[in-house]
Amino acid sequence: MGQSDNGWKEKKISDSPSPVSRKRHPVHTPFASDNSVNCDIRGLEQSQNVSSEAALHLPCRVAAAVLWANRERHIELGYHLRPSQPGWSFRKAGHRPPPVTVNFNDTLVINAKNSLDVVTALHSHGLFQNGTGYYDGPVGITQCGIPPGETLTYVIPIQQWGTYWIHSHFMGQYVDGLRTSLVIHAAKEVYTYDEDLTIILSDWYHAEIPLSLQSYLSLYNPTGVEPVPNSALINNNANTTFQFVPGKTYRLRIISMTALALFHFYIDGHVMDIIEVDGTDVNRQTVTSLVVATAQRYSVLVQAKNQTTTNYLMHADMDPMMFDAVPPTLNPNITANVIYSANAPFFPTPPGDWSSVDDTTLVPVIPEGTAPPDNSYTLTADFQVYDDGINHGAFNNLPFQFPKTPSLFTELSMGTLATDPAVYGPNSGAIVLKYLNMIQIVLNNNDVGHHPCTLDYLHLHGHKFQVIGRSDGLYNSSNPYPEPANPIRRDTVQVPAGGNVVIRFRADNPGVWLYVFSFPPSFNTPLPPFNVTCRLLYYLTPRSFHCHIQWHMEAGLAMPFIEAPERAQARIHLPQVFLDQCRELNINPMGNAAGNNGTDFSGLQSGPQMIVGFGSRAYGALAACVISAVIGMGTVIWYAKEDKIKKVE
Ligand SMILES: [Cu+2]
């Protein structure tokens, strides 16, 4: 029994294959009591703006075991989250899943026991999950969610390598801390280096996500202004230190786990060679600074100095252009210490270096040319106020609404009807893809914002896509991008506000994959009552606003790709536990989006609709507004006259 450096116990077994190594789809895996530990606060801010939650010091029960058997390494990690009111227990306890490191061809086993009082689920961001799509994690798409008190064991064959991360895919729980890094070592790494360091960039909100979401997705926020974080963190801390040894080469794996912030990352006095982008090894590209958007990952090689006379600062600057306003209490520029010698002075920090490289110019080490698309879909992303008075994001004016029955289960249970996009729900925007077709997506980003937004991003589950081209302005199909010889392949790409991106991928992964530009409220947001008539008029006027990220995920910009339904039905065998957990949540795990037959959607909450023209509600609000104005002016006149009388007296 060893003690890992993060305080988690590891158990190494080198005997012949254990029962665990043969187990593929266990339903419930109890925690071994001897693996329980009390965990201290780790990872919360220690030197600035310490939130009240961080002051709590609660014990929690965790279990982690690492088993080696033959060529496979099984990692079994359990976390036991304490029920809490009203906040998340993992946040109060500073209890976060530990970092996960595996090898190519391993099988990753994650035991997730849900001790929250709401459902949760884990998404391994960037993993293909080819054949195991039910472990992809988005609640409502590939599972119903782990009910409170239940356990789900994710068993994921690792078919790729590079830098990834694991996070909750429900209600923005990851922003509050339910997230960790996932590093996968290649059988043979392309580059050599001495040390491998993971650097997690995140933004930190003192208010817990359920509260922030409630105010973000409310009538009182018609322009969809995203909450601004209270601080930035490097490795979940405001004062992290990295010890550098002279002459060594360091691989830094930089992972952005932000809700909103865009980071500029650089180290004083050092250059960085980019060698990996979202799990794709790339030819070396030397940079002095790196732009890292939400959910993106980069690996860079950094050559340590041959001296111990000076220490340096590592910088992660949040770009204020992403925020509606920068509060005076926010320090957007976070640093970590790069220490060569304990007593050495720090290198004087030069002005922030925000130069960057265009990621579409990076060249994959393993070349892959383009192929002409078999199908091309044009999606326009936009934000506007819909008939529920809330600012929603939408592709082609259809705000995504989560189905009751997860789309993957609809695909697997509806036989030949599964090829009909209609069965996935009227507000799903589902697109059915043919097996092995080359799919092209043209994404126009109409989210130009009333403040100077710099970009949005899009992410596709289950695939890495080729980035064919990206530019400002809407895509002009009569002037297509030239075919790149070996385009960058990644799973998360930035799209400039008012700009476009064209991506391609091969539909070689039967299942259902979420395409996210942002996605919708996965719970019912309580709406405040109308109370100011004139503001109602404002809410009812269609407009387009805003950019960004986890907040948009909860606001309505997503759609599922239904990939090769017949193939999926033939090769994907849903473990019984998924059906059981749906039923425990009173969700029918079979049938259409409403859990019914055919296109009978009775029982499915209808999604928000576009406001077309100046409707009756708007006329009503206008009339009320005019009446209010007349009363207001009358009051002013009456008051002025009253004043005059007093003066005369
Ligand atoms: Cu993902």
C-alpha cells in the first residue's frame, strides 16, 4: 500500500489477473473500507480571496486503488461525496477526484459513487469511447445520470494517447470542482523529456454554480451576461510552486478547465515548444505565449535554464475581453513560481506577453489528408431571447432541449425508426449520420455580442475533427477554403465572434455524440415573477447577444449527432445498470425522446420557441409601458405644481 503525493492511497498488485481485470460491466462496486481516508482541504485558494466554503474542514471518504494485471492497468477510483445543503459537498470539503494517469491500451475503470443529492455523471473529455458510448457521460444524451446514493462503474478501453480531462457533465458541477486531469502515455512518445508536469488552469467562483446558473438563466438577465469569476487558479491554487532542475527538459501539459475565462499562458525568460494539441502530436512550434480556451489542452516542452541564480514566474492571464466587466476585486493575472533555488531572486517580470500562434497552422506528426465531404451541414449559432423570456443559444434558431429518454437509448431501442431524426425530439435538432461518411460542419458564429467578445468555441464528443478553415465573417460557400494537406486535428476549437469555422470528421463511431457550442439548461430554472412592466417589453424584443462557454452550455447551444444507428444497434450492448438507473429516476430507458412510441411526445416539456414579429404580449407590454410613462409624467407635473405652491407660501 503506497501513499501517492496527493494523499490518495494506491494499491499495487502484481499477481496474475485479478477478478477485477476480467470484470467488464459490474453494476455496483462497494468501496473497500480499508481504502477510506480522511481528506483535508486541497486545491482551494490559499492566498487570495479565500471563500467561506474553503474554511470548512470536513472529513470525506475516498477510495482509490491501482491494479496491474498482465499488460492492462486498471485504475479504480471512487469518490464518496457528502450530501449537503445547499452547496456541493465536493466543494465544501475541497474533495476532488485525484489526477488519473494511464497508458495506451489500458482499460480505465472509474467507480463513481454519487453521494450528492442530485444526479451526476462523468465525461472523459476527448476520449472516443468507440463501442462504449454509454460511458461518455452527458446526462440526457448517453445516460440518465447516476441517481443519488448509487454507483456507476465506467470501464473505458483506452484507444488513444495525450492529454485529456474527466469532469461531471451535469449542471456545471465541474466548475465547482468535480473534475480532474487524464494523462495517457503513448506506447512510444514522439518527443523525449525528463519530467512530465500537469498544469490545470481554471477560473473560480465564490458563488456555487446552481446559484449562478439561476441568475444567469433568468428573466433578469435578458442580455445573457455571463457571471465573471472571482479569481483564477493554477493547479487549483493561487500560489503554486514548480521546482525546476537546471538542464532538464519539462513537458508541461496545460489543461483549461474554465467555465468562461480565456488564458494567456507564458513563463518569464523561457520559450515553449508546442508538441501536442488535444491529444494530437504536432511538429515542434516554438512560442513565447499560448492562448488556451475552455476545455483545450496543449503540451509544451520547456528547457530549464543551466543556472540556479534566478527564479521565474509562470503566468496565466485571464483575457478581460471575455468579461462583461472586470470587477475591481478581480486579479485577472495569476502566477505560479518556477523555482531553481530557494533563495534566488525573481526575474523581473516584463510586460505581459500575449503573442500567440494560430492553432490551425500547427502540423500533426501523423499526417492525415482531407477527403471530400459526403454530407455538409451549415449551422448558425446565435443567442436571443425566446418566448420564455430567457436568452437562449441555438443552432439555426432551434434551442436544444434535453430529451427525457437519453438519445443513445432512443437510437438503440427504436429499431428502424432510429434513423428518423424526428424521434429524438422536436427541440433536439438531431442529425442522423451514415456510417463511414465524411461529414463537414460549417459553423457560423452569429454571437457578436454587445461587448467586445473575442471568441466562442465548439466541441464534438466521440471524435477529433480536422479544422479545414477558420476566418472572420460568415462562411462564403462560393469561395471555399483551400484543402489543407495535413490539417490540425483536435476536439475543441475556437471560433471568432462573427466568424466561421469548417470542420470535417469520418462517421466511424456508431453511437450518439453531442456537438456543443453551448448547451441548454438541464434542469428547470425557477423563473422570478414579472414585476417591472417596461422591462417586459425589453425581454420580448428579439436580439442577439453574447459569447462563451460553460455558461452557454447551460443556455442552449447543442445538438446530438446520431451516428450509424443500425451499426450502433448491432454492436453496442447497453449494460443493465443504465436501464436500472433510468428506472430509478422514473425515466423510461426505451422509446423516443419522451420514452414513448413513434413520434408521440406526450409528457415531454416543450422547448422555447422563437418570438416572431411584435406579438400580442409585446403589444400588451407596450401599452402598459405607455400607461406607466403617462402616469409617471403626470406625477412629475403634479409634484412640480405642488412645489410652486409651497414656494409661494
Ligand atoms: Cu467532451
